[in-house]
Amino acid sequence: MQTGKLSEAALMRSVLRQIDPEPAACRKRYGADCTCLPQTAGTAPVYTAVSTVPGWEDDPGYLVTAAVNNIAAACGEPRALMVHAVLPADSGEDVLKAGMRAIVQTAKQYGMQVLGGHTERSSAVLRPWYHITGIGEVPDSGREPETAERDQAVLRPGDGLVLTKWIALAGTAALAVQKEEELGKRFPLSLIKNARGFAALMPVLPEARIAVSTGAHAMHDLSQGGVFGALWEMAERADVGLDIDLKRIPIRQETVEICEYFDLNPYNLYSAGSLLIGTREPETLVQALVRSGISASVIGCATERNERIIRNGEDVRFLDRPAQDEWYRKFGT
């Protein structure tokens, strides 16, 4: 199997159908990065799990941000996390201390408690490996669980699709950090510095809160597979079509330049930092986001048709099933 996310077919066949063999139930779970346990009143706990962030493997603090983004996209507020750390057999204690310091410091930024976890050395890994279980809370609407899930989490035909900030932010920042010397031979230092700064834009909790307050009912945080992967997952889970304008998908010039240099497709590159939102009032949401200093664009809509269309001027093509993230395709790790 390829490095990175499992393909849709493998995920359905070997994971989701083992959980529930019914095709409709599998589709309902596809593309959902959180599980919410319904409560009768107050709030419902929501859980997510993260163990890889392409390009940021040496800083487990970014795993916390990825977990928070998943919780935010499920309309939740981050509360706590558990950590499972596995270190190579010859690792020193200083390696563990540095990793935990990064996790704890990042968790504090989001007001999260580190509840505990498990730590061990093992010959099964060649580099430190961390697994984060994020725990959040979603306000309970008081409706039946199935109705609440349908209303809050699933895209509907006619919904406008709003995309916050810019695509491929996290992937571009990782390239600027890891390939700085190589890029410095080709690009101005100002471009590389700007690209490194994209790492600070990875959290999507602020825009998720605004989306919830304006009545948005479907969100998906961009991650592995980039914007094209997120669009497919969101549409597949809801069993809807898409009509997307490629030219309206926001992308920074630094990303264009760096991805072109490394022969990467930015639309399939790791894109933490951008939130895809389905809403009946897309322009209202964009205005609310912009007033809060968050860039946002309406990039298309959901349709009743089965076709998932990408328009680029007069050219029209169909959205492909999610491909391997460009980071893994190019660099393999």
C-alpha cells in the first residue's frame, strides 16, 4: 500500500465495512475525522485521533493542531488529549522530553489538558512516533442524534462552499523549512521566509467558531490529499455532486512558485490551515470571516447531480478520487 492515507477503496473494504457492513453506513462514516457520542443534555464529547502530519514529523506539537482542527470541523471545542509515544529502542530520555514539551506547549495554546497516555521504547520504530487522541465537546442541540448529525455535519444540495485562507499552507511551510537551503539557490529569501510563516496559519479553530455562529452545518478541515481530497470526501459522505470553480480556489504565490519548483500539484498537497465549509448563506459567512481578519472565498456549490465538476474557464473536468498526498508521492516519508 502507498504511504499516507489509505485509498478510498481500501478504507471502505478493510476498515469501514468491518465496522458496519451496510454500504450506506460506510458512506456516512467516510470523510469523518471525529466521532461524537450523543448526550441527553448539555454537551456531547467528540473524539479524534492523529498520528501523522506530512512534513512535520519532527515536531509532535503539530499533531495537536491537527487534532484541534478535526474537532473544530466537527463544531466542537477542544478540551483535552491523550498521548501514546513510541520511541526507538536506543532513544535517550532527552528525545522524549523534547517531544512532550512540544505537545504540552501546543496544548496550552488551545486551553487543552494533557490527561495522560502511554510511553515505551520499541524496536518496531526507527524514529519517535506519537499518537494523539483529541477530546472535545459539541453543544447538544436537544434533537435526536441522527437528526443532529445530519443537520450539522453533512453537505446538502444547494449549499455554497466556502474555503478559508489558502490551500497547501502547511505543505508549503514544510517545504520552506526542510528545503530552505535548496530553495535559497532559486528564490529570494523573502519568499522563503513568507512561506515558513504559513505554519502559523495552520489552526482553523477561529473560522470554525465563526462558521458555527452563522449557521453553517458542514465543515471539513483540509489535510492529507489537499483541497481536491477534501472536496471528494465531503461530497462522498453526503452523496452529493459538486460544481467548483478552480480559479476561485485561493492559493498564495509562494505556494505556486515552490510547488512548481518541486513538480508538486498544490491541489493535492497537505493543506492544514484551510477549512471547507458548507452553508446556505455563503456570502454572509465570507463577510463575517473577513470582518474577523480571515480571508475566505466562495469556490462553488453542492448539487443534486452525481457529477463532481471542476471548471477552469471554459474547460470542464471531473474531480478524481483522492490521490496520494503530494508530499508522500514526492518524498516518500
